[in-house]
Amino acid sequence: MTVRGHSGVLTIAAEGEVETSDTAGVVRGIPNLIPEAVYLRQTPATQASPDLMKFASRFDRKLPPLELAHSIMRAVHEAVAYEVGTTHAHTTAAEAFSDGRGVCQDHAHIMITLARHLGLPARYVTGYLVTGVGASSAAAHAWAEIMVPDLGWVGFDGANGQSPTDHYVRIAAGLDAAAVAPVRGFRRGGSGTEQMTVEVRVEIAQQ
């Protein structure tokens, strides 16, 4: 979208209805256009620190990939407390792990770092999560997907210690959070200040 000659408040609104199903985290019906090996590549956000590499040594690489992935998720869920406001959009996996707290983005980045270090292709997923009937979500959510032979990509939510269910809405996947930013753009010209506010409302539709 390109906007020319505009000043003042600009509002972008989108809405829709999504049908979901519980597949125990297994991703189905989405073509894999990028080679799996690409998702072994670390990025600045997922670069392993000495502490993370030491933490990774606790896992048995000989475990079946699915069991290893679940072990990584449980360990990250236990090691990193979920605390809103303790990190920001540019916090790396190493920084959040060292601090021992963060939000869903940090749990996903840490899981991805560990999985890739252990030889499992992993990608970052952004979407939404509704916690129950009658509840709503006021923010985006994030989790990791790990490639499991014979199953394909499988989701793991380190923040909640579970695989995605039908309460999750998957939007996009990439190497890290920066690759799947929901809104991206730039401003050309002008010397004023700007501020972006994002509001998300996700609810379970009435039957």
C-alpha cells in the first residue's frame, strides 16, 4: 500500500473469520517452497551464546526428533519465565535466556536457537491465540515450528508449554520475528515524529 499527500492519523483496519482444527501441532496443507536446510541458519536474533550452547548440551541428540523437540519446548518453558514488558522487539534469544524471562517471541527465538544448534530445522511463527470460549486475545502470539521427519513441520509453543491447538491461528513463518513482521514500511520525506499503535482483537465466533 502506498499513501501520498497524507498528513495526520492513518488507520489500517482488517478483519475476517478463520476456521481452525486441532492437528496436535502438525502443519498440514501448506506447501514447503523453501528447502528445510535454510531453517538451520542462525540469524542475529537466534545466534547461540556460550550459555545457550551449554544449555543445549543437556539434550540427547540421539533421541527421536519429535521427542527431542518436545524436550526442548519443556526445558525452555521451565527455564524462561513469561513476563510482559521485560524484553522488546529487538531482544535476542541469548539476551532473553540470560535474563531468564521474556515473552512469547523470546521463547520462540530460544527454542529455534536450540533446535538449529542440535541439527533440527526450525522456524518462527506469528499468529494469534485465544485462551478459551468467551475469551479474547488482545495481542499477536508467537511460537516455533520444528521439522520432524515423517511428520513434517510441527508447532511448539514454548511460552505455554504445548503444541498449537484449534485455538491458534497461524499467519506466517520465517527465520525469526523480523522476517514475519505484520506491518512493515518506510516514510520518505518530512522531519516530524511518528508513532505506531497496533490493536488486535481475536475472539471465538459464536456457533
